[in-house]
Amino acid sequence: MQQDSASIVIKQPKKSPLFLRMIVLVFAMVCGLYICSVCLKQFSLQSSQLVPNPVDSHSSHVITRIHYPKPQTFNRAECGHNPVRFFAILSMQRSGSGWFETLLNSHDNVSSNGEIFSVMDRRKNVSSIVETLDRVYNLDWFTSASKNECSAAIGFKWMLNQGLLANHVEIVDYFNRRGVSAIFLFRRNPLRRMVSLLANSYDRYAKLLNGTHKSHVHSPEEADALSRYKPVINSTSLIHDLQETESLAAKALEYFNTTRHMVVLYEDLITNPTKLKQVQEFLSIPVKDLSSRQVKIHRGDLSDHIKNWEDVNKTLNGTEYEKFLRADY
């Protein structure tokens, strides 16, 4: 029988198209998961950098926060080896800074020396500002709040309109060079601040408490007496005035963003007990219960404290500032 001389060709079995598609799909899923994980890590990192914790917000330019002052007016004696932290409360008038300062001064180791730059001569130029700062942080500034030799944290309160923003470049340099920590204290509700400003301005001349002007009171009776006066708010310029207040606070935070700082809201100090703990931790001092004898003057609904309430209510209703009409504190 004659055999076929043609060579026999054995063909490889073809791979199923479905199998190849599955391989491509799995490969695509693996690559996709890897890319997503990288993106999520980057997003998480960027988010943590864009929204820092106010307590931990500080600049890498800060050299140190620990100092050992050698005052010229007295001897620190056995406390000479105890470190001192420098701070400044940066705020606006009638934002609760006086009350906040009395809380800090109730701490055995804190000396906050009041509104020292309310005196024009101390802020007439950069040289006078620096000279004043040096005296404070060298413990050579004496007030009723001074703990002197055993102070662990020394500072004062500084209003934004007292040369602080006008000379911000030099002051930021000083803060970073000397390691001064800034505590920004603002009010979440600027409408309530406006009421307090107008009422306090009126009392400077009216002197409602037995012929004496008091910016702060220590009894409910005194608070009630002062709160009886209801200021008239200019509803025509109200929105612009609220915008100006917000803009001023934002500008201060922008100018001082390279300093070691934290932001505290007056309303949070009242409603959240942990805020005072955070402030003490920020200053690196022992955490203690702090107290103040000051009594809040304008309590309750804002409608009880504004004479032309209907005009104010009509002006702010339907705007982004409507929330201030009903917010407490």
C-alpha cells in the first residue's frame, strides 16, 4: 500500500478568545487598583497639608519655644533654670480677649500683661514696638498679672488695629526669631461683637454703673444694668461692616501664617471645655482648671439687645450672614 509522501502538519490548538479577554481584564483591574491606591495616598497627604490642626499649626522657621530670660530689674533666683514660653494673644476689641486673659492668668505659671499697645507711644514705630516686646519677654514688664521669677509662660494681648497689621513684616520676623507663639482669638458671630462694641462705646460716656465706666463686670446685677442699653445698628452698612471684620481676621491669619500659632474661637471656649486644655498644651504648661470672675453682659437672644432688630433681621435674612441672627453667644 502506497504511503502519502506529503508531510503531516500538526496545528497547535487555538487559545480561546474568552481566555485572552479574561487575562487582559485581570491585568487592567490590577493596574487600576495600583493607580487608585497611589492617588489616594497623594490626596491624603495633600489634605493633611492643606488643613492643618490649629493646635499644631506652626512654621519650620521657628527656632525654639524655650527661653531663659535674665531680667535687669530682679533676680529669678531658683527659678532661673526654669524655661519660659513667649506668647501673644492677637484679637479684636470686644472679642472676649479680656475674659480669655483672666482665664490664662488664673494659672499659677502664666503672666499675660494686658493690652500694652493701647498706648500710642509704644507703637509709634517699629523700634518702639521691638523695645516694648523685649521688655515684656525679658520679664521686665510689671503689671498686676506678673508672676515674675517663676513664670512659665509670658505674654500679652494685642489688638489687630494697634500697629500689628501695619508692621506685620517686622513683627512676624520678631516672632519667628524669638520663638513667640501667637494665639488668635476671634468671634464666630461678628454681629454679637458689633453689639458689644456699640454698647461699650456708649457706656464710656453714659457711665451706667453709678457714674463709672466698666468694660467688664463681675456680677449678674452689673451685667443686667449694662445690657439694658440697646444700640441701634446701621442696617445700611451692616453687610459691608461684617465683611470688613471677616476680611481683617483673614488678613491677620495670612500675614502670620509662618509663625507658630493656633486659632481659638470665643464661642468654642464657652461651649467646649477641651479648648482651654488645648491652649495650655499649646503653651507647654501644666494643664489646670482655669477660672474667671468676669460675667457675660449680653446673654440670650440678640433680638433682646438690638433696638432696631426688625431692620437688622430684614437686612440679613436670605444672606450668608442670616445664621448670625439666631446664633448664641
